[in-house]
Amino acid sequence: MGSQQAAYGADWFELTNNGATAVDITGWTMDDGSNSFANSVALTGITSIQPGQAVIFIEGDSVVVDNFKTAWFGSSVPSGLAIGTYSGSGIGLSSGGDGLTVFDAATNPVMVVSFGAGTANFTFDNTLGASGALGTLSAVGVNGAFLSPAGEVGSPGVSAVPEPGSCVALLLGLAGTCVRRRRQ
């Protein structure tokens, strides 16, 4: 996930499909630390995740998405980069520690993670897709992580799929979506 402290001023996270078939995410929602479907907001702009694909969800609109692309990729945005959005009252991934729950269309939690205080300019790396507490920070050269033109370390949109499985993994980045969380 990304942090509002970043140059583009928004939180973000990733979902990766580690399975062998596409995953329909129509109707999926997310919530922060309250882990409540009733408080969750819609994930928009992406309706499916292909096998091995990592997609990004960022809090904001098309302007924020464009600023995110510039901060992470400069003028070399990868073709096929998939970015959706979310927004809503009371949603915010705190750089001091928080949680994230992604719900499917039937209101079942698909992924639940928590994280402590982030480190400026580093994402959390959860390439294995484990639920629970995140603590490993992304490192340049590990699982596709790189240093962005804006000085952030992570791998947004890079699928570091360990081996085929049947799960959707969440990658969270908290400047500092298998979950990779970017947080500052």
C-alpha cells in the first residue's frame, strides 16, 4: 500500500492472483482496521485479475493515479499496468499502523492483514500471501522491488508469484498487495 505521505498523497495496495484461472473481483470491497464489511468501500476500475497478474488499488481519482504512475515509473509506465481506485468516508490506511480487509462479493473476507508503523519510502512485502501481521519491508532487487524515481522502494504492479496456487494474494505498500503493503 501507499501512504498519503508520498508525493501522490494517497494510500494504495495490491492484489495478486496466484492461481491458474482469472479471478472475478466484481463487487469486491475493502475496509481498513475495523475489518467490517458494513464499513467497506467498493474497489472500482478492475473487474478481474488474470493468473499471475498483480493489480493496484489506490485511494483517489484519475489525477492521483497519474501522479502515482509518475512517482513510481517516471515516463516509463509498464504497458498493461492495472490500477483501480477506492474512496469513502472513514477509509484511510494509517502510517502509524492499521489493517486491511478485502471482501468478496458475498461479503467473505478474502485477505486480512495488519501492519505496524511504516518506514518512510518502503512498502511492506508479503509475496507469500500470508494473512496476519506484516513486518517485512521491500528491498531493492528482492521479489521485483525497485527504487522509484521518487525514492520509494517497492514493486507496484510487479507479480512475484512464488508458484501456482488458488488464492488471490494481497500486496500492501505503505511507502515503506502474497500481500505487499506500501506504507510510510
